[in-house]
Amino acid sequence: MKKNNHSFRISIVPIILIALSLHSYAQKNSVKLIPKLITLDQISPDSVQILNGPPETVTMHSGYMVLAPLKSVGRHSTKDNEEVIVVLAGKGEMRIRGGITLHLHPCCVAYCPPNTEHDVANTGTDTLRYVYIVARAKE
């Protein structure tokens, strides 16, 4: 596996996004949420859950995904949620039902709107690593 000189800076991006979202909601709705810092294992061979939703967060769920070459997560729908993925390493595609394909690469962010069926696939020769963040779009 190739070393990425920017791995620390890349890994902190999703954590900053999560912290800002939680802080903003808590200020508007007087909810007492506990700030946290989560360190990702950049060489882990396995996917892991990061945030599990309420009561840990308001609506947000997130995870660190590790996909081997030519593997995919499988088609699924966002339902009433929005989803963002932040690519840390590797190359892949977010394949949206209806023919839209977003080409994924390190340091990119892909957005998937509510009620959208999609799949994420590793199209490269190295492991695809990304963080997904899902939050309810409608209250």
C-alpha cells in the first residue's frame, strides 16, 4: 500500500464536518450533545461504524468503509436521508440509479440526495477507503 503524505489532513476532514454539524444543531435546539474526537485506523482491513445516531447524535450516522478492488457495498437507498462520502484513499464510483456516475478519488466529497438508490464500488487496484455521513433530511 502506498503511503499518503496527506493522510492525517485527509482523515480529519470528516471529523470536522461531524463536529460542525453537531455543534450547529445543538445551538439551535438546546440539545446537550457531547463533543468527541474519533481517530480512524488508516490501515484497518475492516469497515467500522463511527457514529450510531441517537442519543449519540441528533440524526447522524457514519462509518469508515474499506472496500477491496472490484467490490461494492451493494445497491441501497438513502430514503429520507442525505449522504456524503469523503474519499480518503483509492478510486471508485458512486453509481446513482438512472445512469449518473460520480468518479471517486482521494480528497473528493460526493453527495447523494434523499430517496436516491445508489451503490459505491471500488474500480481501482488499491483498497478504497472512505467515510460516509448520513443524516435525516426531513424532520
